[in-house]
Amino acid sequence: MVIERLRAIDWSDGSAAYEHANSRALLMREYLRRAAHWAQAYGVEESWPFFDIAEHVAPEVLTPSDAAAELEEAVTGLAPSSLKKTCRGAVRWAVLRGAGGELPRDLPDDPYEPLLLMYERGGGYFVEEFLDLNGVLLRLGTVESSLSAAPFLTLAPATLDSLDAEGEITYFAKIGEAYPRSSPRGIVRRRVDDDRTYDEAFTRNLRWEPTEYLRLYALGQNEIDPVEITEIEAAAFIESTVTRLAGS
């Protein structure tokens, strides 16, 4: 299944990479976080970030030769070499999981899944002074900084799509006595794109729609306080809302 996913990726789709720049950045950061935990657990921090995790967890488990041949065909021509390494690592990890061996329960599950999702949303990356995701640049950081990063666990396609939009985005949660930050009444975002400002709320229609909430609050006409939140917190609210309302 992993090889089929890799085969289906359009590695040169620059427009998709740009369109999904926000979610791709979050997915790469989450992969770096998960990989850092595995690297630390097995004492191979020097191999981080792009490495074959299964090689250190269970070196005796190898990708079958027929699958390895299919994989090499699927990754022919890809660059950089570390990208190929992660593709091989993702397949070998799937082999390890399929073998049914016991894995540490205190480490992040499916370390390659965020990276595979990122690839599916616009291809790979290039390593220069920054990580170039063909739409956004990320500072690589260190194992230590990745270990302390906030987990990004809401990976549903609808959630990822909702985070992708043009411009500089700031998220706010509507909080109050009965609506703490962890479970706000709703969320809004302010996008600034080409010197134009767009205020939007994530509604019961499960999409972003224009709102006057922030403007009215600034005028003193809204009593529900907005508090700035992270995009990871916004994603958690969106996913919980979609889960709760999708059936209706």
C-alpha cells in the first residue's frame, strides 16, 4: 500500500505544493518531531532527520526483494537522496508493522505518515540553508527543538485542507466562562493577503465564511472574548467539529 501511495504522487506538482503550503509545513514539522523521538530512543540522533527508523528498531526485518524492486522503480529520479531514503524507510516500516512485532508504546506511532501525507499534497523537498517545501521554507532545527515541538495529530484530509489559504493567517478562539480555550465556542481567522484583510469563521457548514466578529469586538459590540491560538489548536477544533457535525 505504501508503494502504491508513492507511485501515485506527482512529485513535480508545484501548484499543489503552493496550494497546500500551510498543511505541508505542519506535516513536515510533525514528521521531524516523531523522527526525533525515535532517534533519541535508539541513540541515533546523528542519523536524524531523514533516516530508516526500522533499521535501528529491528535490523533483521528487511523489505522483500520483489517489493524493494518495485520501490526502486517508483523512486527513480527523485532528489535529494534523503527523500529516497525516507521512501525506503516508510516501506520498510510498513513491513515491520506487518510482521507483528512488539513496538515501544511510549513513542509516536506511524512516524512516516505525516511525511507521506506531505508528499501526497505536493511532492518532496530540498535541503539547503532551510528545508524548501516548494511553497514554504522551514528552519530544520535540532533533535532537541523537535522533541519539544507541539504534537500535530489531526491529520484528516478535510482538516488539512481547511488550514490551506493564502496570506498571513492569525487564528482566534471565542472563549468565555462556559467555553475554555481547550473547547471554545468557535474559531475565526484573520488573513492578510496583498494588503487586504479577510476575517472568516469556521462555521457549521464546515467551511470558512466571512464574519464581522473581530471588527465588532474591536468596536465593543461583542462580549465573547477572542484569544489568539496556534494553527495546531485551530486544527484540533476543526477536526472535532467535522467529526461532530459531518453526520448531520
